[in-house]
Amino acid sequence: MSFIDVVYKILLEGSLPSEFGGKGIAVAITAALILSVYIFFCYRVLGRRTFYSKSYNLSLLASGPVTAALILMMHQNAIASVGVVGALAIIRLRSAVKEPMDLAFLLWSMASGIFIAAGMWRVGLLASIFITAIVIILDILPFGRAPLILSVYGNPGEKTDLQSVCDRVIRQSCRNVKVISRGKSDGRQNLVMRVRTKQRLRLTNELAKLPEVDSVTLLEQGGEVSF
């Protein structure tokens, strides 16, 4: 049986790759690698809003073919499958996955390898298309906006509060204002607030013009949103 015939039977007839020996294994690992490359680029594009980790993305590229190879080995040899289960029980991951979306991509890559090796390539392909569409839609839809953190540092004097000095300017440019923390050191006060505004440049410029204000910082908090 030629290599093309093996590809035809695996992809179109849904046969198990392990039934065709070395050619079937090569087809399964190649298909898992192609799907992992697709996941690699999806993570590269969709992970633009967080800290991008190239080493983590490369691990996604490798996890699909490695998982497929393990499943194929378990199909071929029952003793080896017991050894794989025991080895995986011993392994401890030293690097914790901090981002929930990173964990989702990792599970996606490993599940793709399992589907390919089990001959369920249609499920793996449809699941990849469905997951991509869901992630893109959820990334585009405005479910919430990241909060803006406004930090003001200055010296309004002993009898004056820094918030009362900045209140007029803040109320003109912001809709929602919530004080997070207040601080005082060496006669100078520090005020941190969560605000919502579309006039970022105006807000910082007007606050910086106040004689009682020494510095103004406005930053967008990533990872969480406010409703």
C-alpha cells in the first residue's frame, strides 16, 4: 500500500493510523504537526494583548506531535501504555501556567494530538475551527473595558486634601471615579483612583498644570475588565 493510500484511508475512511505501521504513524505525526503549527500562529495572533512567551508557544508546537506519538505507542503496545501512564504520573511541571488562556491553548494542542492519533481527525479539525471562531468572537466583543488607574502625586499643603484639589479637573474629564488608596510621605500626598474616561490626554495635561501636582500617571490595567 502506497503512502497516498494510507493518507486516503486515515483521512477519508477514519481508519486508525496504528493499523498501517510506520506509514500510518508518519501520517499521524505529520497531521498533528500541521495542526500544531496552526495553533502556534493562533496563539501568536490572539496573544498580542498579554505578555507573549516564545518558549511557551514553541512548547505548543511540540505538544501536539508528542501527544500523538504517545497515543500511537499506547495503541501498539499495552505494556508501553502502562509505562507511559506511570511516567506521566511521576512527571511534575515546574513552570506554572499563569494565564487561563495559555492553559486553554495547551489543552487544545494536546487534544489535537489525541484526536489525530485516535483516527478522529474530523473531530480535531472541527474542534480547532470552532475554538478559533469562539476565541476570536470573544476577543472582539466588548464585554467590558479595562479600567484606567490614575495616580496623582503632589504637595497640596497641610490643610488641603489632594483629592479636593484635583476633583474639579477629574470630574470634567471622567464619568466614574473610585478612590483606591491614599498615601502621605514627607508632607506630600499620593492619590490612586480607578477612572473611566475617553479624554486621557486632556486629563493628564490639566492635572499636570495644577501647581499642587508634581506628577501624574495614567495606566490601563490589563487582564481584567470593569463593567
